[in-house]
Amino acid sequence: MAANFGWNYPAGFTGRELAIAGPDWEGETKVSCTCGFSGEVEAWGYSNVLHWTCPECAEDRAEEPECDGPDDPDPSDYYHLEP
Ligand SMILES: [Zn+2]
């Protein structure tokens, strides 16, 4: 969570914008692509969407979190953030 050091952001900005605060999360995560690629890639998350580029077909992907069923009932776990 980015701290607000008393700055006033321009109208329409909250300080949580990607350009200001950066991604919510960055790191390696397991993904699978429509081209058949499956494995770990460098990825980043912002606004509950995971962004990554497939190393196999070079497609830029943006994915909503998925629920893996009863073992993963909370989609916010998708980024694997520490509590
Ligand atoms: Zn691919």
C-alpha cells in the first residue's frame, strides 16, 4: 500500500494509478496459454488483473483471477500476497 505523504493528486487521480503506485504485485507465477504453453513466467498484477507475456507465442495476456475451487476459495489469493 503506497503512503500518501500529504500530496494532493490531480483531479481524477487517487494515487493508486499504475503510473504512480506501480503494479500491485510482481513476480513469477504459473500460467497457461491458449497456444499450449504452460509454466512459470515473469508477471505483474494490477487492479486484480494478472499481466504477462507468453514466451512461446509472444502474446500479451491480461487475465482476471481464477478460482481453483474449494482449496482456493478467495480469488485475491491469485497474486499470492502475504496477509
Ligand atoms: Zn502462448
